[in-house]
Amino acid sequence: MSITTVNPATGERIAEYERHDAAAIETRVAAAARAATVWRGASVVQRADVVRRAGALLRERADRYARLMTVEMGKTLAGARAEVEKCAVCCDYYADHAERILAPEVIIDDVGDRAEVRLHPIGVVLAVMPWNFPFWQVIRFAAPALVAGNVGLLKHATNVPGCALALEELFRDAGAPDGAFTALLASSDVVEGLLDDTRIAAATLTGSEGAGSAVGAQAGRRIKKTVLELGGSDPFIVMPSADVERAATVAAQARTVNAGQSCIAAKRFIVHTAVYDRFLEHFVAAMRGLAVGDPLDEATDVGPMATVTLRDELQAQVDATVAAGARALLGGAPLPGPGNFYPPTVLVDVPDDTPAARDELFGPVAAVFRARDLDDAIRRANDSPFGLGASAWSRDEAEIERLTTELEAGSVFINAMVASDPRLPFGGVKRSGYGRELGPWGLREFVNIKTVRIMSPHEGDAAARSATE
């Protein structure tokens, strides 16, 4: 059975890919296992050189890779180019810093004895990745995994098989050994068997809460390390001391980046009552001014949603929220015609127990709430099962200290929208997952942190005698 890709902007079929059957999957898992024994023996410098070449190839092929992403999942061409460049920057970061991050740490260096902490690869890491950032979410796992000496086995989303194979090609062309980075074209039902396979050492997943729960539970039964980056319902707080007009402009971008299909897109806009009306006026105007259309058109701000199913699920959440008493000041229904287009939408008077208040809305729909004061804003922001990112706008130092301390999130950005950075740890708390990607922290997630104690013969003999006396 093949995998058919569909252009989300037109509904037209793009291509068909042969789905990997059980035999093909076994061949690829076996190749990854063989590569793991070879790759771990390469020096850090050799591994870093491969990742560095991958970054260079990303830049050389930026137009091709960007167009592939746009056609397969609908992100704007400008957004896709920016994604490719961010991937290249990530490769540069790990190529430049791998030796330093992986260097043994000397804990004790007394006369005649020494203790070190060394970081060694653990083997094959299974990556279960989503479609919304089809290159970035893979590269931010693959670059640190490869420089650490691990190998990657990618189970990508089935609507972006072309991106999966392009990433396999990227690392092969960069000089990684056969099997060091392998893509599996298969549905999610293969993941359970892969997690049971003793050749798979660990797993990382970016995706929904349900998918993360399933992978975490299965890996836990097999005592395998996991990193989970799951959903988010990120708050965007605006206080009276903020630059309200600037906050409103950035808020529109933060809600509609990638057509709102981002875990760290701002979703709940919590505005102090003193500036609520002014913010709302500018925010609605900014959202209304965004151009929705063909993602290959350079003038487009918001492209289609990735699939018709996702669009219909979003509409059901909006309908339920409006039925409970919310009002749509802008948008609120799919656009007519071909493609999975959904307009920028602004909801107000949103009841607390509705989907827009409690769930993740994975599309360009904003829910705006009024806060009485800072305490009320923080309470409302934290009143969520998720804790991925948070943006807060204030120029008051006391407010900023409370916001950075009290907001329950893996990232808090002040006077800026939340964004990942290769140099900084990225991940969430609560139902947004656990573990961290990026920076030194992401590289150290999938290594054996090995304690090495080397004693002088004389002191070793003494220690042995002491232990037995």
C-alpha cells in the first residue's frame, strides 16, 4: 500500500511513495544497528564534520527543500526558507560546540587518583516526528544525536514522506555512514514494535499529548529513555506598562505563524483590563490585515492548514466555544473554495470550560481574555494542563520578576514571542512533556553519563583492604 501526498493549498495529489513493509523496516533497523557500532567509534571531530557538511548542504539546497515543505504541508515559502536556515544554524552550533560539550569533566584530580564524567553514545534513537515543522523538528534531534555518536531512525508523519527521504539523503550526502540516519515510511502502528526491539535504545517524540502518552508508556515498560515535546496552549500576557501597539502586532504573528500550527504559538491572550480595549482594537486590525492564500506566493502571510481533517477539528472547537457564549470578532469559519484555508480568527467572552480556554487550538484562532490585575493574569495563564511556553509584555521590573518566576512553562519570553533557539534548552512541563532539546542539555539527553574513577595502585589497595576489613 502506498502513501499519497496531497497539496493542502489545492487538494491535488502530489506524489505516491512506497510504504515500507515489515521486511523493509527490518532491513533499515538492522542497518541502523550496524551503523551504531561504527559511528560510536568515530571521533567527535569526525562526527562534527558530517553535521557541519549537513548544514552547508541545507543552505545549498534551501530553495528545493523549502518548496518541498510548502507543497507537502502548506507552510509559506518564506517560512519554509527560514526553517531551512534555522536547521543549518543548528547544525553549525553542534558542529562548533560538540567537542566542548562532550569533553570529559574532571571532578577530582588529587595526587595519584582521578575521577571523570564521560559522555558516551547509547545507540539507535527512534524519532517520531510531526509534520508542522518537517525539517526543523527532525534536525534539532538529529544534529545533537549524531555528534554524540548515536544514530537516528526517523518515523516521520505520513503526510511529509518527501521531507523524510530528503533528510535521509541530506545526512547520507554529508558523509554519514550507511544506516546512521534512516527514514521509515510507515504509519504510527509500527512504533510499538520498534520500541519493543532491543536494538532501539531510546526514543524522542514531538507531537500530541495522546501520542506522547502512548510512546512514553511503551518505552517505560521496556526501560528506555524518552524525551517528549507535546502540545501547548501558550499564554500571551499584556500588562499596562507594555508597549501595547507593539504587543498587538507581535501577537498576530505569534498566533498565526505556520498558520497557527505550532506548539509554541501563542493561543490564549490575557490582557490587563486597563489596556484590554486598546490591545483588542490593534490586535483585530493586525489579524485582519494578514494575507491568506497560496503559500508559494511571496505576499502570503497565512497558508492553508495541513489537512482537511485538522481544519474540521479546529472548526468543531470554535463552534463549541461560540455555542457556549463566546463571540467571534473576526473569522470563525473555513474559507470557501479549494484548499484547507482557515482565516485568522479572534474570539472574545470565552467561557473558562470551553475548548478555546482549555484545549490546544492548532490553527489561526486566538482567544482573548480580560485580567483584573497581575495576580489574575498569572492565575489564568497557569490554569492549563499545558506548560510549554509563555510570552509576557511589561516594562515594570517587579512585574517581570514575578512573571519569569511564577509562570509555569519551559520557556518564558518577556516582550517577545516564544521561539526555539539552538543554543537554549527547549521543552515543557505538565502535559507539554519532559526532557529538553537543543543547547548542551539536548545533546546530553541521549548519552551514557559514565563515572570513571582511576585510583593509584597504592590507594586502590588501601581502599580494597578497607572495604573488606
